[in-house]
Amino acid sequence: MKFSKLTIGIIGGTGLDQDSTILTNIKMVKAPETPYGQPSDSELVYGQIDNVDVYILGRHGRQHDISPSNVNYRANLWTLKQLGCTHVLATSACGSLKESIAPGHLGIMDQYIDRTNVRGGRSFYKVAHIPQPRPFDPTVQDILYKSANEAGYICHRALTAVCIEGPRFSTLAESRLYQSWGADLVNMTMVPEVQLANELGLIYATLALITDYDCWHSDELSVSVDLVTKTLRELSTKAKDVLVRSIKHMKQIDWTKHLENKAIIARNSIMVE
Ligand code: ADE
């Protein structure tokens, strides 16, 4: 039997935020109460893409005034789950640690290295140990990659990103250290978003928007807010196109078994609620 209620939550990172231009039948929906406080916005944009229900939540709030360490990741994920989301597609502005992954390109996350150190709210439970060998859903990774290729965008797959605490960018020594680890990207918002999504049994994947070469590249400008903002203008158009194409592909799949498996893994990871 085909899974009938595919519902997508889009967590829009910097550059995409709460952009609703890809949706039809748009309305604003009040965010339900959560046990974890307020999500990044008190209202989400609801709409449809090819008849699939979609909710968009800007990670950094409507005024873009919530910095990465202060995002209420638990409230965001809880809200999307409460609204019936089965899948979360996140976008994230990232710096590149490799020459071949250039600003303006897209990327698909497969792994992360957690270098955050002050953010709380990392679990919904008193004691839970969510497995993370493949934190980003492999099936959705394939769909995002296929969609980016279809559209003719340069897109890199199977990427590993280092998530730093921020709000500052990395030092040259840190950037080189992350390169020596073999990481591809650096960003500030993946953790704990991805692990919380997994705790809720949500199918989660991240589309990386490559905005800069961090600070290691001798011929290119070092990362700055100005550089990130400029590159994101072009990238957000690409990202929206990829998301729309991906949701159309996702609609063709029966996710029932997949969601059941995610729910079992999530349930089995809880030791004390
Ligand atoms: N987001 C965009 N570029 C970044 C960088 N170089 N480091 C951390 N986060 C980023």
C-alpha cells in the first residue's frame, strides 16, 4: 500500500529562511505549544508542492535574529513533528574545505563531525542514545542529488561537514585541522538538529549551499558575512528548484516501511524518558 500522508518540513537556513515562493495554497499556521518553548517563529508557512503538504520554518527566525547557538532546535523539530511532518529537508550555508567544492555549488551531507560545545537541548529524553552511523537519510540524499543533476547544477554528494559552535568563523589553524581530518565542509547549524530529527523518527536530509572557501584558500577571499550573503542570492534560487524537484520525486515513493524502521530505532534508543 502506498504511504498516503507524506508531509514535508523545510527548515530554511540562511538565504532561504521562510521563503514561500515555491508553495501554492499558502497560509500561515500558528506553531503549536511545545514542552521546549518557542520554535524559531511563532508561525510557519504552510503550502503545497505538487499536492504534497509542506511547512516552512526559518531556522534563524523571521528577522534572522537567532544565532546558531541560540536556535531552539528541540522546539523546531517538535513543532514539525506535531504538525504531522514525516520528512525534514534542511538547507545550510557552508564553507568548503576542498578546492573542487567551489562557492556556488550544492552539496549533500552524509556525515558530520561535532565541534559544538555550548549548545544545550541535545536530546528530547533524560537518557537516550540515538545511533548516528548514517544521520542523513541515504534515500533522500540520492533524491536531492538526482534532482540537482536534473536541473544541471554542480552538486557534490557523500560530504562530511564539521559543525562548529560559532558565532565566529574558524581560524586558519582550525580550518587546516578540519582539512587534515578529511572533512569537506564547515557550518554552524547541523548539530543538534540532525540528531533530534532522528530521535523523533523523522526522515531528515540536508542540502548544503556552498558559499565560501572558509579561510584556508590563498587565492580566494576569506569568509565574511558579505561574501556569504552575496553567494547565497544565487544559491537560494538553485536550492528552491532542487527542493521542488525532490519533493515531486519523494511523492513517488512508499515511505511506510522506512518510517516504521525509523520509529523503531528512535524508540529503542530511549533508556529513560
Ligand atoms: N557558513 C557559511 N560559511 C561558513 C564557514 N566558512 N564556516 C562556518 N559556517 C559557515
